[in-house]
Amino acid sequence: MPRADPRVRPERYHWVIVADADRSEMYPVLRRNFLGSAWVDVVVDRRQGQRRQLSRTFTADDRRRVGRRSMDPEAAQVPSFRLARRGDGFAVYEATASVPGRCPQCRAIVGVEIPRFVEPPVRLELTVIHETIPPDRTRHLVELQSYSATGRVLLASRMVVRTRIDLP
């Protein structure tokens, strides 16, 4: 039976770098730096003007009695991205959810919390490891290695991760 690949592949980008529209020289530089990274996407900010209208007036026939956003803290949603860093001519947004990976041996799905970086790594490698603990228990570890644009190792670590779902 062929062995499954232990490396974690992202389902979507973990970092999105948004280049300012008025700094057109930043986009090609950022794009070139992160070319080939499955974890980072570089886009140009195409928004124009304020996104929210602050001067909306309510009339007597307005049917909405309560705002769309509830003030109930339990109803609050966790945003899918957060502003991680603002640079000169760009902003870096980081995903807030853990990254799912699959154990190559038992096919369990594990959740991996990506550490926070000052700048997104150009290359990120995550490998799921299945470890048997005597007498009959198992646990999952993830080896993480991140690299800069020059190939320098930024971070190398091994961490125990939580198994989210066991599948046959």
C-alpha cells in the first residue's frame, strides 16, 4: 500500500498581503518574493473610498428596529483574517483558524495552530508524525520549518497537536 504524504498542504492561503493601490511599485516586489508559496497570496487593494456610510438617517418607516450586528457577545463571529502587520505600502492579514492536516498512518485529521511571524515565511513546511505511546495510545506531532526568501531557517519546531476527527 502506498504511504500517504505526511506534509500538510493548505486548503487556502494563510496570509494575504494587500499592496496599497497608490504604491504600485510594491505589488511586483511582493509578488516576486512570495512566488510559489502555497501559504501566501499577494493582491492589490482595489477598494475606493470609505466602505461604510456613517451618515445614514433613519426614517419613521424604516422596518429595521435593531441593527444587523447583534451586541450579544455569544453571537459574535470570529473574523477569518486579522491584521497582522502594516508595512510601508502594504498590509499583511493572517488567517485566524487552525490549519487541518491528515496523519499519513491513521488518517486522523489534526488541527495545527500556525505560530505568528513578524513577516510571512516564503516557504512553510508542516509534517504530521504519528507516534505510538506504550501500551496502546497514540499521539500526533507536527514538525514545522519556515524559511525566508534567502532560504534561511526562520523557525524549526516540533509540537504536539490535537486530533480533531478520527476517520477510517
